[in-house]
Amino acid sequence: MAGIRIRHVKLPVTDLPRSVAWYRDLLALELAAEFCEAGELRGAQLMHPSGWGVALRERAHCASTPDLTGFDAFAFELDSVDELRALAARAEQLGYDHTEVVDRGDYGAFLDIIDPDGTVVRFLANNPLHAGRFVGVDSGSDGDFALYDTPRLEK
């Protein structure tokens, strides 16, 4: 399936209009669709001109009312650390909670921006993980990490 790619990710939200505005403002997404049930607005599909999207659904109308507070369910890849810094500046300008850009050299860089529901939206640059090459990461309680090259999971 060489042509397979991620089309969108869907996130549970508590305030649909607020979240639509947040994702549109931060990522320059366009409102592509709205979804209603019995006349009540329950979800939206936002799309980037390059073809990927973020779908949002009112949490109260999701099965099991999922809560992703503090969790990074997905990550975006940017072309450079400079782009991460520019995005951090944009988040700052918009008043959005975010971390500093963490640059770990050969191990890549990341920026976390927290959406209105507390979901961590992660942005990466120079990420060393690629298909065909295994890297194990062991994170320590001190924030440091060690790498290993033999998988612990069975194939």
C-alpha cells in the first residue's frame, strides 16, 4: 500500500467553536465540513491546503467521552528547528500555552502546544525515527534518555 497516508486525526473537544478557531488560527486550516445530528452541530472537519486535516467532535457525543488531557496522540513534522521556533512565536502571539523548543541535536527537536482541552499537539523537526531503522528510547525520570538498538517486542 505505497499510497497510504494519514488523511486526518479526530479529537474529542468540549467546546467545538473554540477548538475550531484554535486549530484554524494556529495551523491555517480551512473549515471543510460540519457534522450535525438531528440538527445539532456535533463536529467539524478542518483541512490544510496540502491535503491533511484535523477533525473535531464534541466530547459529550463521543463513545465513552474520551479525554486526551496531557497526551500527545499525534505529531506533526516540520522541516527545520527554525520552523519550530517560528511556530512557537506564533503560538505566543496567539496566547496559546506551549513549551520551549527542545533541540536534542542528532535526536531531533520538538515543541508542544496545548490545545483548549489540554491535548498536547506535538511538532517535531529532524526526527531520527524512520522506517527500516529501529531505535529504542528509554526515558529516565530525570528527563534524560538512553537509546538501544535491539527491540524488546517480538516481531
